[in-house]
Amino acid sequence: MHNHATAARPPIHMIDREADALAGLALEAEARLPQVSALLLDEISRAHIHGEGKIPEDVVTMMASAEFIDEATGASRTIQLVYPRDADISSGRVSILTLVGAGLIGLREGQSIRWPDRSGRERMLSVVKVRRD
């Protein structure tokens, strides 16, 4: 049985302890942010899990900076993916508990994902560059 949702979502990679932390966050946020919570748990459950030193360099992890293009508008943005307490939209620090954050985690440079935006429309997000300091 071929599921369109999986076709639209490329393989993703996560660091083991980040996956655990994010699962906890997603469960905590379930009542407040049901959509993001469900999407994030879904992504965690399908991710390839790696020890910290073993994850490919070009993967969007927590605290990484990611340049991505919203294919609907062609607009390019660079954000740093952070835990909710560190989020600050004005300085480009985007919480993992946002649709964009949950969509980008685990992607590699050159990958694209079809992902819902706040209005519920699916958008294609494409990762151009990942920097992990």
C-alpha cells in the first residue's frame, strides 16, 4: 500500500538524546499545540536515530542553522532551530514546536518536504544549507 504522505516526506535523521527530548516536548505540548505535537511525534517515530558523533554533518539538528526555501513563494530564510525556551523570532531562533521547526528537523541539505503551513495548505520546504557550530 503506497501512502502519499510518506512519499512526500524524505528519510530523516536525528540524534538519540534530541529525539528523546523532543518526544517529551511534543507530548507536553499536545493539549496546547495538537497539530505540531502530532506531526513532530510522527517525524520522530520514522527518523533514523544516531549517536551524537555519528549523525551526518549536513542534517538539521537542534541548535543548527538552516537556510531553506519555501517553494510556494521562492522566499529563502535562514533560521536557527531551538528549544521553545530559547525561541526568539526577531533574531531568527525558531522553536521546534512550530510547524516550520517540526518540518525542518532531521532533513539534510538538498532535501525537500511537503509540509502543512498554519493555514493548513501543504507547502514544499527545501533545505539549501545547514550549519552546525
